[in-house]
Amino acid sequence: MFEEFDVVKLVEAAIVEWDGEKVSLIAGQTGTVLDKGNQKTCLVDFANDDGETIAMVSMPKTSLELVWKASTRTYVDSRSEKTAS
């Protein structure tokens, strides 16, 4: 489903622990898949507007939605499940 460097967004808000701190992630926040992981989770890097990592965590794939497919360099319209250029 998700591949390395795909851009995903959170379906719902989450509080995660990263670097010894609790970080609040909001619904709709985007991140980059760094490792496609296993069947249930993948490693995602969430960054602020300056490109600084605010959390790099393993997230359940069910809480993520594909936004941009790196391999085809196309945005994904989640409403139609088709890619758009």
C-alpha cells in the first residue's frame, strides 16, 4: 500500500511519543513514509513548516491516507481513489 517517500496524512489526531516527549499530531497533518514497515505499521516522519522533524514514529496504516505517490510523482484524490497529475 504505502511505499518509501510517499506522502501520507493522518485520518485522526494522535498523541505520540518521540525523543522522550509527547507530541500532538492533528488530523490532516502530513508526513513522509521512511520505511513501509510491516502489514500493520510504517515509519513516518512528520515535520513542521520549516522542515524540522517534530516526530518520527511508527504509525498504524489504518490511521493514514495516501496523499502523494512518490514512485509516480502524482497526487492521489482520496475521494475517487485515482491519481491526479
